[in-house]
Amino acid sequence: MVETQTAVFPPIRKTQVTILQFNIGRLCNQACQHCHVDSSPKKSGAEDNAPPALIDEVLDFLRSNPKVGTIDITGGAPELNEGFRRLVEGARALGRKVLVRHNITVQFEPGMADLPEFFKQNQVELFCSLPCYSAENVDKQRGRGVFELSIQGLKNLNAVGFGMKGSGLDLHLVYNPIGANLPPAQEELEPTYHAELDQQFGIQFNNLLTITNQPIHRFRDWLLRSKNYETYMDLLRENYNPSTLAAVMCRNALSLRWDGRLFDCDFNLVKDLAMVGPEGQELSLSDLDLMDNLAIQVDDHCFACTAGAGSSCGGALVV
Ligand code: SF4
Ligand code: SF4
């Protein structure tokens, strides 16, 4: 898999935008060690979470742009935003595919017990983080007690049909490495996850997606503190795989932040690297017609998307 090394990330351009990823806010019931968004229960203020007017704007955008067929809702724990359910129902009413990045444990927050049923009613596709099938490793990365709650939450999702054969309700699990390593091969790890979760807990799911940790924000702080930053960046560069470039998620997606600003991806969103148009002007949702073939804002962190088999919100890019 190791290909040519390169010091500077190559220029890439947008294709047709078909996915709107909406980071609805940084409020989360967890505060994971690797979180690139710096989410936590403390991020409850208006400056960190989308207001109702932005939900309306997103629904208007979907209504007038039928080629954007998918909305991918993330956070934080997006379910904690009071506009979340209105957004999901509105997008489904417009015929859009709705993906939700669901951290599982949010089901146990007040007023959230009916989430599995809500997801089922709206035929949402779920992407749930579970960085290991052992309690020790999950609790180390995501906080004490998270594994036990995650297992119970996954059982709740299975009980309404998510991840079960023939149900049409997709439940994907997301793996990210613990420490300064690349993820193992997705196709090799997936059977182990299926076997362990089935044998230990009777849990079913569809696919396992492997994601490379981005060297930004909380994970970057950890790399610096543990003196692993340079080694990790070298690892990403040494494993640069140009065949992943065609599939990096910024090519056909937009990432909208809770404050209404627009980015090429969720990582640029965190780095404040906004999308700019041909004249150098910052772009907004109303500028979709300027985005075809637009230069993407790239930087060193992009090497996390192109190392080894590549990485995106949908897992490995070349398998
Ligand atoms: S659950 Fe997700 S959004 Fe929340 S702190 Fe963990 S990684 Fe960040
Ligand atoms: S970090 Fe974002 S902009 Fe860079 S390659 Fe990955 S998806 Fe594209």
C-alpha cells in the first residue's frame, strides 16, 4: 500500500456536490480523547450550536437543490440540538437520504429513549462509533462506562430492526485507532467485529468502517503531549496513497457549520479553513453554482485522508 512520499498535499478540486454534511453543534454527552470537534457537555452555548433559523435555511437549500440527495447530520451528539428531529423529518419529507452520526450513549440522556423508534420511523442510516469490542479500550478512549452503555444502546437499535438482515435499516459501526497508529485493514477487522459482538452480546450490524484519526484539535493536543506528533505526521506522509485522492469526501460534499459557515469537509470546519470562491470570496449555501471544479482548501491534515487505504466519513476509500 505504501506509495510515493510527498511533502505538500497535492491540489484537488470539487466534482458535483451530492452530499451536504451538517455539523449541527458541538454539544455532546461525551468528551472523547480523540474528538476532532472538541465536543463535550460544556459546549451548550449558542455560539457552538445551530439556531432554528439555520435548520430552516438547510431545508430550503435541500428543497431548491435536488441534486444534493443526501444530508449527513453530525455534531457533537446531533440529537441534543432541539432542531434535530425537525431537520430529519423535513429532509425525509423532501425525499432525501438522511445519515446520522449517532454516538449510541445519547439514547440514555433525558428525553432520548425513543430515538431508536424515531430513527426507524424516518428510515435514517446510522453510523455509530465503537472503537473496539472490549470495554477496556472503549472506556479508555471515550470515557468510563461508555462501553456498557454502547452495548445496551446497540441492543436497543437491533430490537427495532437496525443492523438486522432484511430490515432495510442500516447500522454501521465506526472504528478509529487508539493511539498514534493507522487503522488495520477494514475488510480484515470487520469479520472479527461481527464474530465478537455476536458471540459476546448477540449484537448485529451491517458494515464496519475504519477511520484514521485526524491530527487536529484534541487528538493533536494528545499527540503533542505524548511527543508523538512528528512521528504520526511522518507515518501519514510515508503511507500517502495517491489512488485514494479521487474518493476523498471533500470532492462531492459540503460541510456546513453550526454558525452557517461553509467548508470542504468536517476537518476543515474545525480548522476554520473556509471554502472560498474563484474571486477569493467566502462561499455560502446560495453559491452552489460556483462550486463545480472549485479548488479544495488542503493542508497537512489532509494526509490523514490519503494514508494507506484512505479514510473518510464512509470508512476506507480503497479496499
Ligand atoms: S461522541 Fe463523537 S462528538 Fe462526542 S466527544 Fe466523542 S467523538 Fe466527539
Ligand atoms: S481533510 Fe478534508 S479537505 Fe483534506 S483531503 Fe480530507 S476531506 Fe479533503
